Amino acid sequence: MKKPALPLAVLAALLALPAVAQAHPGHGLAQGFAPGFAHPLLGLDHELAMIAIGLWAAQAGGRALWAVPATFVGVMALGGALGMAHVSVPFIEPGIAASVLVVLGLGMAIVGFVGRGYVLDALADEQIVGTPDMTTDATAAAIKEAGLTGVSAPSCSVAGEEVDTGSEAKCFADYMRVHALEATAGKTYSQMPQYATDDGKGTSDKAAATKGENGAPVSNPARQIWVTETALTTALNMSYFAERVGVFGIVMGIALLLTGIGFLVLTLGGLEQKSVARQTAPKPAPAAS
């Protein structure tokens, strides 16, 4: 079965809009089909609502891919029917804003929470444990002993600890870089010669390089250390970045959710005040016969 096209479904709902409707502030009085058709497309709250619904359905997957948009369109059609019946719904704009913020907040928080959990589970599955020398003092002494300059020991420590968080992954990666520099006498990949030599100094000249059994020049093993180190540290640093993004999503989602709840409280408070005002308003005096 083909999935219904969302634009066609939205168009079907828009056809049910009333011919005369009071638009958003700044839109003016909407009269006729064209202003009523353009009204949802020019309102930021409508656009955000449709984007939020699409993101929510895509994240949920499965039946939600059509059920969530279909429910959204159905509610829009219901609103159009209420409009044609001249049913006034007070405080509709704050209500729309509140719903958009709540949906976006929940979606962002859920995506951030799930993403962060996936990263942490992936790190734990690798069963990485810091070596005993992965402390600031021990590494600083090793740097001094190796005669390295311009290299400092990381300020964190993961000695004997299981690496299962983003911060620990970044710390482990920092120590790996120092270990690689110790093994290559402080030289990076681009600074080392391409081939190995019998005297251990290395060379980029194929003719002067040590030859293997097949007569081909032997690659510099120190460069392979950097290839391995770069691959591993890149993965660990990406884990740190991904966890930070997940935390950011959770924080921003909660902030949007609380803001939406605030809008909802204001909307409900306005409805209650309007109801009280109607009840306490003086009734008009009966006309004299």
C-alpha cells in the first residue's frame, strides 16, 4: 500500500476551513478560499507544528509513519468543521504554541536520551580499560624520560577504570596520543620517513630502504603505530562528541517542554479567567414592555 502524501492530506483538510476566518495577528481578515488556503502556510506556529509531527512520525517509525500525520490531518479537519459551525475556540494561538513546544521538547529529549544511551552501550561493549600508567603523574614522568618537548600529560585519569562514558573515552584518547609520541620519538605521521632502514632511522628513498623477502621496500613500522592510533582516537573522540550532543538534546528538549507547559498553564489560566468573567458579568436588564 502506498503511503498517503502529506501535502494532499493537508490540502484536503484546508478545503474544510471556513470561508470567513479571523487570521493570525498581522494576516488581516481572511475572506474566501485563497486567504484560507494560505493561512496555515504563512503562520509560523502551523509550520512548526507540521515539522514537529513529521519528525515525531519519522522517529517513531512503523505505523506511526501514517497514523501520526493522519491524526494531525483529522484534527485539522475537525477544526475546520468547528469553524464552519461558528464554534469559537478561545486562546487557540497560545494552545498551538504550547502543543508545538511540548511535542518538539519531548521529541528532542527522547532522541537525545536514546542517542546518548546508544553511545554509552557501544563504549561498554568494547570493554576498554585504562592501563596503570594512565595517570597525570606517571605520564608526566614518562614524557620527561622520553625527552619529548611540547607534550603535556592529560589532567584526567583512567588508570584501571572501565571506559564507558564520553569523558573517559576522550581521556583515554589523550593518553593514547602521548603513548604514540613516546613510541615515535615525538614525531607525527607526516614527520616520519616512509620506509624502514637497517640503522632504524628510516628513509623516504626506496633504494636506501630495507628490502623484504620479495625485494620490496619495508614500510616504516612507526608510521603504522600512528595509523592505528589515529583510527582509535578518532572513534573515541567521536564518542565523546556524540554523547555531548545527546546531553545537549536532552537539556534543550527539557527546556522546550517546560516552556510549552508554561504556555499551557497561561492558556488554561486565561480560559478560567474568561469563564469567571462570564459568570460574574451583570445580566442585561429586561426590555420594558
